[in-house]
Amino acid sequence: MEEIESNGQISLTIDGKVCVAKEGEYILNIARANGIFIPAICYLTRCSPTLACRICLVEADEKRVYSCNTKAKDGMNVIVSNEEILEERRAIMQVYDVNHPLQCGVCDQSGSCELQNYTLELGVDEQPYKIVDVKRESSNWSSVLHYDPALCIVCERCVTVCKDMMGDSALTTGPRGGEGLDKDLKDTMPKDAYAMWNKLQKSVIVPSNDTDKTNCSDCGECLAVCPVGALVSRDFMYTSNAWELQKIPATCAHCSSGCQIYYEVKPTSIANRDKKIYRVTNEWNYVSLCGAGRFGYDFENKTATKDKKALDNAIKAIKKADAIRFNSVITNEEALMLQMLKDKLGIKLINNDAKAFKDFMTHYANAKGSNLSGGNIRTMMQESDFIISVGSALRHDNPNVRYLFNNIQKLNKGAGLYFHPVGDKLIESLGKNVACITNNINSEEAVLYWVLDNFADKDKLPKEVNDYLSSLSTISKKTVTETIMEDVVEVVVDETSGESKEVTKKVPKKLEREIEVKESKLLEMFNAPEDFADILEKFLAKKENFSLVVGEDLYFHPQSKNLAILVALIESSTPFNVAIIPPKTNSLGVSLICDLDEECDGYIIGYNEAGDFRLSALGNGHLDMPALNQQEGTLTNMHKVVVPTNAALSYNGYTLNDILNEFGFGERTTINWTKKLPVKKGFESREFDSLPNKYNNDGSEDRGYSLKPQKVKITESSPQAITLNEVSGELIAYRCNPQRQFNEFTATAHQIFEPFALYASEEKSKELGKKVKIDLDGKKFSLDVKVDDRMSGDIVKLPDFKNSFEIYKFFGQNRFKSITLGKA
Amino acid sequence: MAHIEEHKETQSIQKEKQNYVMLDFGKTPEYGLPAFIQVVRRSLSIELLKGLGVTFREMINALFRGKMHTTKYPFEKLPIAPRYRAIHEMLRLLESGHYRCIGCGLCEKICISNCIAMETKYDENQRKEVSEYTINFGRCIFCGYCAEVCPELAIVHGGRYETASEQRAGFSLFEDMLTPIDKLKEQKEFAGFGSISSNADENIKKTPLAY
């Protein structure tokens, strides 16, 4: 027992069952993890308790408490329900049912309604309460959100998730204009039900920016968490009932986060019995999606057929091909098949994103001695209270890391530093203790050296690094004026009595003091704000668990090798947990499985990329391939987990495995390759069908298997000095996709509206006009200028999600480049 | 005691009502010759013509007086009991003429032979509109669950019991089942399976929402 307690573990009894839990955990979460049911409407795991519904009332040590916001104590005895509590809960449900429309038949929640469930669960069969209703009109909040306030029970789950998880804080409660409650009710009805009703009667959900449209990322997480049918997607509204849809557990295909999703399918129409995806849902208590994951699901290859002639042409093309160019929006199995083609036929493999990532990871491994970083994003979300993000446009590159960054501020009372040359107003707004530092372009080395300088255990650093760091810092003496309060004793003579008294007074006094100030040239190199030291001091107070996330800018960087070594050094010598975010969906998997080559000339097979012969899952190539929602396989995500994805839709064409079969080294099915994934690289030899894809009730993830880190011989241990490669020019562009766009697949989805355009901050777009002609190394085209009102600064964003523009090729080994504007 | 007496009374009434008459057929002939004589006598007497006379009278009645007892199926059909469960009908609202179906999909959900399919969409009046509705009568077992579950009494069972068609799986579309708009006045409120009981008003529990 003592041992358990020393680990911060406590034990308590809930309904007679002894539960062991972490200290400081809420009773509700402990009950859920142990399979004990406590009704709750407004509480969301991973978010702060809202206390709107009050239905999670329990009795803990003979005191009535709300289980969602009461922390468990050792030896606590919790009773989930007794007659009194049940009466209270029943009254709460009766109040929720007051004036709630009864057209359940046409509600999109269609039977999966929590209001309905709890009404039945608590046996509400009469309605003792009444109040005059007010008319509430439904409205569209954005291009995807539809809100019907008449159905809303104001549990505020949407508000909570938007603030605590997404970070948009786009929703809040506003006035309903309803009548006040009868004062007599306060004495006659149960206390909590009255309090809940009193609040409910006063509020509805409104966009937080005082308009009738939300200014948000359109992620749709609010739709997912809504317990009733008040918030639905405009596209899904009235198209299907929940029970008709078959849920297919899969993995999102768009970014390296690899979130678990369910594709919900049913036949397209009465005439067309082919399956269609109607919507994507998620386990919103355990994983949050972004707009691309939720709305970008219809990217399947719609027109694929078994065209034998095209297959024969493909075989001929592959026989004479010099290289295959592909990207990382493929499964591990496909990557392995491409590698087989390389092994057997000697074709080179070209992959821009995975190559840069692989090179970075190779240097990182050579410096660290292990090929994978140690940080785990899921545990960071639970434990970390100080996070630094370097080289990643969090809002665009990986929304889930942005949620992590936000969640640390909101739930762990954390602080965060966001280093990026392009300013981001959303990140700035995530919390009081968040600083966006617009570092100079390509100054990430200085940032990482600064981390070493401030946080590293100097004994663990190589001598060269210590010397280099001390050569960069100067210790100067500075006089500062401090104001202190000084006690002054005065003698006061009381006028009436004539007695004299000694009175102590506090008098401010200015003192000049000499202090030692450590100034580092590093700060100047990455353009730190002047009060950086003060900010840091404030942020670091009482912080214990440090996280560092690094992103794509570091892999596409002139000094990427040095950066990799620095990251490895930070991991070994500082308390930071490091997470490395792969640039595309399966870049990690591809970089482990494939031997990648440099860009070359010759006859090129393009797989979802430009080439002389194109294999394409987009339906525009010479031979059709299945898209990621049409095939089974595994993906390796940023959590370093190999997760399975399933086919939601039928596919009638040929696959990569069929091509391999033509050459004589294919397998019977694509998923037979799963157990052949290279064990030497950390994969396991496991059958596809044995891979789970779900979350447990306590929030733990049960999906696929984790990669095993491989030991590597340390060959590169010390980093070089900083080289600043300035990028200058008339207009500097940053290769970055708009929110909700990740690749050509999201671009084909009908609910993703973000166009291929030049994105600029409000001020910059005024300067640029509505349209610009740009010249990319001789390739000229005109682009619309779109305002991204969350950007700041002069740098513009040029997306890379359309392969035909060859943006990758133009940017090369850097995400920043100056572009020339033609005359419009 | 009272109920026993009552029972006796009904028994005596039944006895009075009995008016069976034993017919006098005479003696049955026991051997050849008397039997032959009986046949000859019966054949040559007027009894045969009496029988033919009845047939002739009925023929005249049927042909000229319009007193036919035969139902000329398929041109004529016998009336069907209201609880009979034949081909479905889609009813309209009497006030507006709009179809009653709200597209909730409960019939689709409850259908045990999985033969109902529907598609709905969001119309310009922000209401749910039924865009397609079919019942596969090749699979329908006429259990009546759809009519019972319908919250609007929109889908009911009618009296059309012929389900033979050239194809085994004949489809019926929404328009085929819907009451034609010009026959709205003839639309009868459904009294069969799934309709509201005659004492429904008594069973409703009033809530205090009548402010």
C-alpha cells in the first residue's frame, strides 16, 4: 500500500468497488475507467469541467459533490446514487425536457440522443414544470456548421471543447431572452435542478465574436460533442438517420497525426447501391479531429475499373522506368511494395517529403543512438506544463499538435513558446502564458542552442558546445533601480492626549543595485523580444514537465543536419521530452521502409505525383490506384504507432499488389504484406487482422502496435556553429497549406473549400491586391490573394497541395523562398 | 345464482328458435325392381322441371333484373375488413394536401424484412423533405410494423391485395402509394392496424403545459 501511495496512487471505493487511481484525478474519470456508470452530460474527458448539467451529482463521504470536478482523495467512499440523488437527477432531466421539441422523428441525432437516453434512464414520465418558450431561429454559423437553438440544452460542451481542446474559443453563451423562473420554485423544487434551470433559461450558444458567423477553423468538433441534434453539419443535415450508417473504424489519411476515425457509410441512393461515406465521426472523448479529417472524406477514386490494357502499359512503363516518384500519402504496405520494386528491378524511389524527413532522422539517430524520439504526444497532453514549438506552422501542419499546445495551456496551467517566422494570432490567443516569437528565417539553430543554453545540464554537453555557448554569451554588469519598502519609525504626538507614540511606517525607497546580466547573442540571432528574459521567468515559474515539438521547417532547412544533432542533444541533456512531427501522413513509415534516392532525370513513374506514366488514386492517371479510404493497410503516425485503416468504399480497379503479381513477386492480397514489414526497422511481424483500432473506457489507446526504437551507433555527437542563411527578397513565401488542406486528396473533397491561393495577412494583402502574377523559376501563373486573418507579418503562404504546380520542386531544401511578382 | 338463471334463459330462447324439420323420404327400396320403379317415377314426374325452374328463375334474375350473386373478379372486388393488411397507402394532410410523411425513417428502421428504403433532404423551407421512398413488395411480409410505428399515421395498410407483377421484386414508389391529390376528399382516416384507439383521448396524461 505504501508503495502505491508513493507513486501518487490512491485508492477509493465507488459503489463498493475499490478503485486505484492517480492522485488529483476526478471521481467521474476514475468511475469511467473502472466501468462504473455515473450519468454526465456536460463533462468532456481532456477538458475542464463545465458544471452546466449537474447530473453527475454523487455522494462522497456523506457530502453531495459533483463527480466531474471533485478530485478523489485517498480512502474516499463514493455512492453513485441514492433516492435523494435520483430525485435530483430526475428533476434535472424533467427541466431539460421542458419545451424541448418533440419532433424526434426528424432530428438528426435520430436515437443517438443523450437527452433521450437520460430521460429514459431516469424514468421521466411526467412533466411537473412549465415556462413560456421563446422563439429561437436556427442559423448557419459557417460553411459547415448549422445550429438550431430550439434543440439546444446549453450543456456548453461545444463551448468547452472549442476553448479547451481546439483553442479557437469561437463559441460562448449569449442571452436567450427567456422569462425568469417563478421565485416560489426555489423552495419547492430540487436545488440543483433549480440552479441548472435558472442558468439554462438565460442562455443560448452564440459565436464569440459578436456576429452571427463563427470565426474558427471549421473543425466541426462542436458537432461531434453535441449530445442533441442542435449542432449538425450543413452537409449531413437530413440526409440520413444515425442507425442506417455502418461505422467503419479507420485512420484519417490526411496528416501524420493518424487520428482514429469512423467512416460512416450506407448505399448512395435507392437506385445506386454502391456505398457512400455520409460523414466521419470520432471518439470525441479521446481524440479530436480537424476540419480535414471530419469533412475531407470523399477523396476516393470514383472511376476506377479493371483496365487490362492500362495494366499492361503500366508493366511496360515500369520495366523501362528509371525512378518512381511518390509522396507519403500511402500505406506502409504500399511503401514496402515500392521498395520491393526497387530491390527486384533496381528502380529508384523519389519522395520529397520523406527524403528530407529521413535525412533528418538519420542524422538525429546518429547523434542520439536511437532512431526514434522519446516524446509521446498523448502523455505530453496529460502531463506537460511547458511546451516549446520550433519550426512548425502548428495551425496548418498538424492540428493535433496545436490542440496539444492549447490543451497544455488550458488544463495543465502551462506555458508555451511558439517559435515561427510567420506570426500567428490564434496561437497568441491560446493563453496568457503563450508567446509567439517571430524568429528570423532559418534561425532555428539559434533557438535550439538557446534551449541548450538555458535548460541543459552543462555536464552532459560536449565541451565544444559549452565553449561555443559561453563564447556567445557576455556577462555584463548593469545597474538597476529597485523600489523597496523601508520601515521608518516616526514619533507622533497625539494632539488630544499629548502622548507621544512610536509609529512604524512603510516608505518607498529607491535603491540602485548592480546585477549581473547574462546576455546571449543567440537572442539577437533569432530576434527575441526585448523583455524575453522577463517573459521566460514568468512562464517557467513552477513548471516541471517540459516538451519540445519540432516540425517540418527543420527538415526542409539548409542546416537540417546540424538541427537534427541539436535536437538529439536537447533530448539527451535537458529535461525536455521531444516529439518530432513527420511532414506528411506516412512520412515516418515511408522513411523507415524505403531507401530513397535523390531527384533524378529519366523516365519517371509518378504515383499520385507528376511523371511520364502516372499511377493515380485521384482518377487522373494512366492506371487507377485505390485511395486511402478504399484500401486496407497500416499507417505509421507521429505517435510512432503502426495503426490500421480499413476500406470504407469498394474499389474495382487494380492495386499495386496486382502490378507486383504481374512481375511474379506479389502477394495474394495487399494486407498479406503487413506481416512482412521490416522487423529490423522496428515493425512487428503481425497479421493485419490482429491489429486493434479502438479506445478503452479509461481513455487509453488500443490501436495497432508501437514501433520499437532501434539502436544506432553514435557517430555524430557535436553540432556545428550556427550558420544564418538569410532569405531576402521582394516577397518571401512560406510553403504552407491553408487550414483543412493537406494534399491533393483533401482538395477533391466537396466540403473543403479553401482554395489554392496566395495567403497573406490582412495588411499584406492590401498591399498585394486581389490577384498576383508570380514567377516560380520561370513558371508563371496568376493566383488569387486570400486574407488569412490569423496571420501577421509580411511573409505570405504558398500552398503545396496541388501537385501540378510543382511547389516542392521550387522550394527545394527550404520552406522559405523569395518569389518574384510578375505584373498583374 | 343470477348468472345461472340467465344462462338457462338463453338456453330456452335457443330451444325456441330451433325449427328443424325431418323430411319424409318414404321407404328406401330394398331390391332391384322397386328401385327401378322409383327411378322411373321420379324421372318422369314434374320434380325435374321444378328444379330447372329455379335455375331458370335465377338466370332471369341475374340477366335481366340485376340480381347477380357472383363477384366478377378482377372487375369487381369484395370489400376488405379495415384491419386487413395489404399494399401500403401514403396519406395526405386533409387541410393542406401535403403528404403526412415527415421522413423520420422509423418505418425503414423497424421493417423486419428490410424492404423499405428512403432518402431525405433539406428543402428550401428548412424542413425535411422525402426525396425518394420505395417498398420492395417482393420482400414485404405485410407485418404492419411500419404502419404501427409511424408517428404521423402517414403510412397505412390499404386494401390492394394483388402483389403479383411481372418481376418478382416489384417496386412501389412514393407517388404510387400516395393518395392522388384530386381524390383527397375520398381519403378515409385509417381504422386498422396501428391507428389510434377509439378511446385515445382518455389515455392521454395531461401535462401542465397549458399556460
